[in-house]
Amino acid sequence: MKANYGYQDGSGEYYIAIDTDLCNGCGKCAATCPKGIFQVTPDDYDKDVARVRESLTRSIGMLCPGYERCRSRGPNCHSVCPTNAIEHSW
């Protein structure tokens, strides 16, 4: 299942999707994100999975530069995720 976090406004769509079937809960995305967007918590089945912090969901587009810009800066949530469970819409 894909969990989508984010919003849409006049400037675009800003969603981070995490495929909870692929996520192994390793926490590498949380450790790598300089803005602390991710956290690892148990899902409804007590499996640890990455999530976007609820308090940051409405500001993702301002906090995160998106995959394309972030990848030129070095390690990012995409490059450290061993299961490719994370996607950005921008």
C-alpha cells in the first residue's frame, strides 16, 4: 500500500509517497533527511515503516527541495532507501 503525505496548491502538487509494502523500517531516510521530515513508527500491523511527520505534512513543499534538486546535494532519502519505497511528486 502506498501512503501519501502532502498537499496541492496553486504552485503544484507536493506529495511524498511511501510504499509500506516495500519499506523495511530501516530508518535510513530519517537519518539522511536534513529537515527531519521522516520518522519510523509501527503501522497497524506492528511493522516498523517510514512516515512523514504529521506536523510537517502541510509544509513538505517548503521544507523539501524534491528529489531532482536533492539528489545533486549528495545522499538523500531516495539514494539511501534499499527498497526504493519513497517517491516525490515534484
